Amino acid sequence: MSVRVSKTALVMAAALFYLLLVYNDVVMYEANAAFVRGVLSMEYAADAQVWRAIADPGIQEAFYWVTIFWKALAFLYCAWGALAMWASRHASRVDFYRAKDKAVTGMTLGLLLWLLAYLTVGGEWFLMTQSETWNGGPEAFRTLAAFAILLTYLAQPDPKVGEEAPST
């Protein structure tokens, strides 16, 4: 398998991941919105930290919709990038590099979602890691790590077509 096809397939898998997240967030709206409400309300936190909580249902819903939109944007850029990469898999290095740009944007949006929204805001500001019920920290970290590895691989320079190492 060529490096270009490998990178394209992995970006398409990332797009599918985000598509399924958006689908699940919309189809199982109440179950997933309950997670956001649980984290933002901080019913699990010590009294000294509860001042950070957001109890307003409208703001909680807005937080949830921002994450859905963010995931949808990551999906769109990853899918767009994978399609562009596939279309340019036999093109010059420069053309393939340009095609990867959309995928890099999608992967970066995804990494920012997990690092900023889940680990930083949810985990550290709203202390979700203190909750037995609403602790999404381990899943967020696993996803962040997987996508960081994928983005690192994606960003690596690509060989010219025909210069790839022979498969063994």
C-alpha cells in the first residue's frame, strides 16, 4: 500500500469517526446532552469549586450544540481532505501536499476539540475527572492521542510517486 493511500484511508477513517459522533449526538440527543449538563452543572464537585458551574439550561444546550458543530466541521474538513488526497494520489508532491492541507485542518479541529473542549474546559475547568458518572477524561485522552499520532503521520513529507520503498 502506498504511503499516500495509507494517509488517505486514515483521514477517511477520521472523517467516518466524526460523522458517527455527529450522528450519535443528534440521534441520541438526550443521552449525550445529559453528559454536557452533568459536567457543566458540577454536582460532583467540592463546594469551593462549584462557583464555576453553569446551571442555565440554555447555556448548557449552547455548549452541546457548539461541540456538535465542531465535530461536524472536523468531519467536513477530513472528508474533503481525504477526497482531495485520493484525487491527487498520483499527482506531484506539491499537489498532494496541497490536498493534505484540508485534512490537516480537519485533524487539527479534532485535536482542538479533544484538547480544548474536553480535557481543558471539561476536565480542568469543570473538573469532570472528579465525577464517577461524567468522567470523559480517559476517552478524550485516548482520542486525542490517536488523532495526534495520525496528524503527525499525515504531516510527514511524502515521497514522489514511484519513489516509495518496495513492499516486502
